[in-house]
Amino acid sequence: MARSLLGNPVNRVDGPVKVTGQARYAADNNPPDLCHGYLLTSTIANGMVLSMDLGAAEQSGGVIAIYTPDNRLPLHGEPPFLPNVLGERRRPLSDHEVRYHGQIIGVVVADTFEQARDAAALIRVAYRELPPNSSFEENLDRGEQPPFVGLPLGVPVDIGVASIDDALAASQVTQATTYRHPPRHHNAMEPHSAVAVWKGDELTIYSGTQGPAAHAEELAVALAVDKTKVHVVSPHVGGGFGGKAFTWAPTLLAAAAARSLGRPVKIVTTREQLYTVTGHRSAVVQTMTLGAREDGTLNAIKHHSFTEALVEDPGVRTTLSFYATPNLQLRLLCPPGMNLPTPTILRAPGDETGSFALECAMDELAIRLQMDPIDLRLKNYLRTSLQTGLPYSSKHLDECYRVGAARFGWSRRRAAPRSVSDGDWLVGMGMASAVLAAGRAATTVRVLFRADGTAAVATATADLGTGMWTILAMMGAESLGIPVDRIRPSIGDSRLPVGPGSAPYGAIGSAATATVMPAVRDAADNAIAALIQHGVTHRRSPLRGLSVEQVRYRDGKLSGGGTTIGFGELLTTTRTREHGATTTNEVKESTEYVFGSYAAHFCEVRVNRFTGEALLSRMTTVVDAGTILNEKTARNQITGGVIFGIGPALFEGGHVEASTGRIDNANLADYLIPVNTDVPDIDVVFLDHPDPNVSPVGARGLGELGTIGSAAAVVNAVCNATGKRIRDLPITPDKLFE
């Protein structure tokens, strides 16, 4: 090939089918004899279902079946790989107890979606209602240390002296502040959907998922069938953000109902139902106390986090990886038994909320010490792990600060609030750091040469819009030396090769690209070796009789003994449809380095002095994530992540009615998210320093990196503009006038 594809902008290979409407998402599948399910959800938050009057619904046109706790669908076991903190362990319709407003209490199946929906509206439910415990604020004094759940979540961390309070008392300057982060909802463009089709005892299910193979295993356990009997098909996923990492009740019910009826069943969750039945990010209150010398050197960090439920460490874990300090205490508390929907992971779980508190606290400390916020961060630059003492591999966060400051024009920032104005608008600048733990997992990839001159690259991961289709094609082309349009990537299918281990997840934790790319390269090397072996041994091959050492592969052709032949021609000659190798890429935990990806955000906001309206006017993010494989899709990921962080800073937050437990803004009209007019062009810069210690490819994860710290950068800029420090997100005009 003339030049390497890696590092260059490459258009999405799945782009044409998406913009022309040919891409098939889960709900686009309509097999013969299809019927539709509609979820009936509770209108109370705490109590029991006493009775359900189904008479009118059963007589409604098109109704086929109604499932309730009294006519339940058989669902078994507990979810595999799923600790108590990551999803809903209770099987839907398994009892009459109501634990939160919007809980599934029934499913109506009818010939059409509209018939199922209209029939569900005719069902009359009698409850024994109890007062709900749904106010997060009223539970702040009821926190308990959660039990260890098999993951490093919520476990107390103490580093340094025996008493963190003594370390703080010995500090020349202390800064103690409380920050509030509202509950957030995934709001993926594609709702949770499933189309279940049984053929005998085998299930094919079309369902948007972040991990097809894990999805199949979760379904197999719930349906009490062998996992080889479950086939998950999910080639395109319209957004996941963690909400499609695990299998939720709508999918389980679709599969169970289809088996019960002997007909395909489709369930598409409504937008309002997504706010309660498929998880959300819990609300968090964090108290951050910093102790420092007068020159800015940190002496102690005390970070206590209070959350409605233990879910992937909401906040405290982040503090371990940002700044050097000799003394550190992390604590996580949860209230017992709240009547709220089940929380789960959401993009950059823990890291987003934790970085908001820590990066705002650092900004407040910088103001108090009259230091530049960048200088304070450089003063406390972390080079080795606080827990293990191992050095960070290929860390260039300090360069992110320097490049970002120069590009953004940070030197023009005035430290004094309200110093810069433009007519009616107060103008301020803020910045924040981002650190994301970087890792990769073992996985399996299949590479096959085909007689038509193309090559297939396959693995059971997923593409949530993150660019995996394209990255897989690029790495295949790079490894085989052929044009990218001759690569046929395959993902989104549980029957494709999957990595070893007890939790074969796909696109999760910003690790999919770093996991898959080295495996593609190894599989390509093995496929080339297998092709050469085929060439020198097959009786019809013109290379037969040569030794393996006498044959060379280059750019899709085999050469040896004076003969050069393309792989397509070779396979055609030998009457072989395809030939290659399946390779498992094992990963050992490093005992030499700690891995992370890093970024620095720089933000400018304008706040109207009369209305309190805050507008984002400029944003620059500089990224150090190792090798950048596709500059175009990487930029797209960082831009989307930054916008994801802007959401809670200025717009987002779930509102729970304390008296009823109902989420009163469970729709896209009242739950505000950033739209095009709210976001300027975001300037993204990649340092592109390959990290040879993480893998031979040198790429680290970056999907969630843009989300970390971006909310804090906005909050810090608003403070610089107005002098008003907002610690309770989102920033709304009323808070600026309090």
C-alpha cells in the first residue's frame, strides 16, 4: 500500500447504509406473523399490586395475550456477570411488589403496536399503596457503607497518615466544598428494542446491545436454555452509553412472550418508559476537602461521595488518578431501600461525577491561592499510581495543558471575575483535566481471505456509533496490505468469534478499539501464514512444492519460485471459497505500568448579566490517548463526549417528585439536552504519542474521555465570568441570581 491508513481521517464504512436508511436496527426487523408487546408500568412507587381488571383490555381488538404477576412469563436465575450494583437482578413480573414508579407490572401483546398500547390503557390496577421513600435529599443522613460486591467499588481507601483530619489540620490552606450532580438518563436515539423469533428450541433475537455474546448468555440464563441456542443479531446500535451493556426487562419479556405464543414478538420501549425500566445514573452528593501548602502543593484529599445506589463507583475512584498527594481518604455511602428506578452505568461512570467535584475544587483552591489553575495542576502532577507506586505509561497531560493553553489563548484570561464583558454579556474562561483509566481485554478475531479478492474480519463486538465498523476495516486493510474497500468487517452477532473469560462484553469502558486492534493484527499474521501454507501444499496451487520460507506475502499477493499470484486468484484456482485463521489475543495485567488516557479542556462562556443565560462560546480539548487510529472518528468521539459533559453542566437533570416517586420530566421536551444551537464548533487536538507499553498498536481508549472534566470546565468558566460559584448542577439562571 502506498501509505499507512492509521492516523489518517477515513470515512465510516457504515456511513452509506446509515444515510440511505439501509442500516437495520433492532426494531426494523419485521418477520412474518409478528405481534407487538406494550409494557404496562406502575403508577405508584411503593406498595403491592392487589388486582388487575383485564376484562376491557382482553376484549379490545387484536389482543393476543396479557402477562401479569398472576400470569407471569417463566424467567429464571440471576443475570451472569452482573453484580448487585450494575442492573436489575429481579426478573420482571416475578412478584406483586412495586418498588418504584414506572416498574413493569404487565405486558399486553397484540397484532399491532397501537392495539397493544390502547389495550394497556384499559387495564385497571388496584394497589395497596405505601408512602414512597423517593427523596434523595431527605436520605442524606441515612448513608451506609455498602458491602463489598466482588468489584473494587465502594471499598474504603486510605493512603498516608492514620487520620485524614489530622493531615488536613496540618495543611496551611484547606478547601472544603459540597457538590451536587443530578440523576441523568441515557437518552440514546434508538430506544431499547427487541424482536424475538423462536424456531423450535432456538432463539434468534434482534436487539440493540453493546455486547452480543454477553447478551446471548444473559438471555440463555433467563430462558433456561443453552447459550448455543441463543443467537443475538445487532449490527447497528443507535447509541448505548452503558444503558445497553446489560440485558433489561423489555428484551427478556419479548423473548419469553415469543416462546409462549409461538410467534415472533417485538417490544419497543417508549421514551417515557426508558427513564424507569432500563437504568439511569444515580444522583450524587460529593464533599471534597483539599489540604495544601501555600505554594499549592497538595497535602491531603478527603473525598466522600453519597449516592442513591452503589453503581460503578460514583465519583471516588476518579480521585485516585488525578493528582499527587501523600494523604488520601475515599468513602462511599448509600441510603438503604429507596423507591427509585434501578441505576446502572452511564458514559464515564464515576469518572464524570468525580471529575466534576475534583476539578471544581481545584479551581476554587487556585482562586484562593491566587494561582493559575494550570500551574496548580502542574504543581501536583501525578507520575506514579497512588495505590501501587507504578509509573504511568506514556503520560503527556502536561503537554495537553501547554498545547491547549497556547491554542485557546489562555494567557488572555483575567483571573478576577467579571473582568471581561461584551455588551450585555460577561465573558469567562475555565479549564479542567480529564483522566481515563485505559485497558484492554482478551478477545478473538477471525480473518479470512476470500476467492472474490476480499478479506473478512470478524469479531463479536458492537458499534454504538463509535466507529468500530470503520476501525475494523482499517486495521484489516493495514495488516493485510490491501485497500480498505476490499475488507468486509463483521460485528454485532453473538455467533462471531468472542474473547475468552467470564464476561465477554463488547463495546464498554472505552476499551473496544484498544482490545480489538492488536487482535486483528495477530489474526491477520496468522491468516497470512495459513494462506502461505495453503499455497505450498494444495495440489492445484502454482506454488505447490515450495517451502513456506520461499514464499512471501505482500499487499495481497503471494510470491515465490518466480510466480506471483493474488490471494483471490489462488483461492479460485484451488477451488477454495475462503481460507484464514481465528486468533485469540490474550492480555496479561502489567506489573510495570499503569495506563491512562488524558485530556485538558479549555472553555469560554458568555453569561447575560440581565437574564442569567449561559452560552458556551468556545471549547478546546487536547487529547493524549496514544496512537490515533482514525483521526475523523476519534474527533467525533471526543466531540460527542464533550457535549455529553456539557449536558449536566447547563441542561440535564432528572426531576423526581418526592411525594410520588414519579420522574416528572421523563420526555425530551422537559428533560433538556444540548442541541446544535447550544454547542459551538469544538476544537479537538490529538498529540498522537503511541504507547508501546499498552500494545504494539499503541492505542488507548478515548470514547469516554471527552465527558470527563468537561462539565467542570464549563462551571469554572461561569465562575470566572460572573464571580458566582455554582456547585449544584445544572447551572440555571435562577442559581446565578440567588
